Amino acid sequence: MFKVIDFKSVAAALAAACMAVVLCLSVRFTGAYAVYYNASPRLVPIYSVGRDDKVVSITFDCAWGTEYTDKILTALKASDVRATFFMVEFWTEKYPDFVRKIDESGCEIGTHSATHSYMSKQNAEEIKLELQSSSEAITAVTGKPVELFRPPYGDYDDELLKTASELGYYTIQWDVDSLDWKNLSASDIAMRVINGVTSGSIILMHNNGTHTAEAVPVILETLKNRGYTFVPVGELIFRENYSVDHTGRQQRAQ
């Protein structure tokens, strides 16, 4: 007895197999594969650093006022801690004495843009202007180059990160948000930070939060008592041979 071959069924099966291969290849070589396997090709800034030595960074964004800045600097000095301050250009130009004071205290300075805009809405040329002019304003006071950049509002896209990298900047976010800008009490601010920190953390605070200066000594003392060491962001991050995963965790390249 001869078996009758259904050529239509065979053709349909071959077509389905071919389609499956095409889809697999398409997914493998596009963002779909990366997203599925938790390795999105979308560029991501540095939110924290993959370290296990209990080293962290405390950072302050400077965009409005200076009322509490001296108290913050006093607290940092008392604990022998060097922080990183991210400054907007108009703040830098309005308060050059504070820029100089922060620099002379041994703290590190990065740019927080020129205009504190949502920079994901800008094109490459506008981004370059923001970064270069804001950095030049800082350098004009300190005489030092600027290597670190924090986007206003934590807002970014691939164009921003690509442009910043091409200009030689490390784009820095945070993994511990003090929410000091929300007028939380000093104790609430301190507890948010203390309970959120792990090795390699980057802490976000603001130089002119109403209760920030009160919270800083508690944060520094408590974390140091728990074995943590503070360094500026520029000393926390890896400068080369690294990768940044989808969570923003910077890791040494294997």
C-alpha cells in the first residue's frame, strides 16, 4: 500500500518552519531579544556601582539658593567626607563664591546642565551647548575640567547619553533618593538614606533642601559606624572596561 503525500500540508509545515526561523533571527538581532533576556540595548546611565567594599557616594544637586550650603559643608568637613556637587550653569554664575568654597573643601563638582531643562527633548547640538557652556562656567571658577554630568529631573534618552559620552562625560543618576526636596523632616530624610544604602550606592540630595543640612550629620555618622566609606562619584565609578546593566548598575567588564 502506498501512502499518499499531502503536498499542501508539507508546504504549510515548511512555510511555518521558515517563518519560525525568520522570527527567531529577527528577535535575536533586534531589541526584542535583548528586552526578553533582560539586556535591553537602550543606553542607561550609572545609578550605582557593583562594589562589595562598602564604599558609597553622597551627592548634592545645586540649582536653587545657597541658604543651607555652608551647614552641609561644615557637616562634611566634620566627618572628613568629600561629596560630589552637581551644579546648573545659572547657579554657578550666580554663586561663584560657593562654587569656589565647595571646590576648596575637596569636594568634586559636576554639571547639572545649563538651564535645568528636560534634555531628552533636545537635539544633539542643543545638548552639546548645555554641557559645554555649563562645564565652562564651572571651570572658569575652579580651573578644573568637568567629567561628570547629572541630567535634570533624572530625564534622559539615548541621544543624551550618547552625546554626553562622546564629549567625555560619565552620566550619573542615583539609587538612593533622599526626597529632601519634598520638605520631609530631617529624621525621615536620614532614615530613607540609611535604610536604602548598599555598597556602591549613589545618594541623591540637594544643597538647599529645608532639612537636608540637619539630616547630613546623622547620615554620615550612622553609615560610617556601619562600616561605610564615602568617596566622590569620580572615585566610586569604574573609568574604563565596564558595562552598565538594565538597572543602571555599573560592573567591571569580565
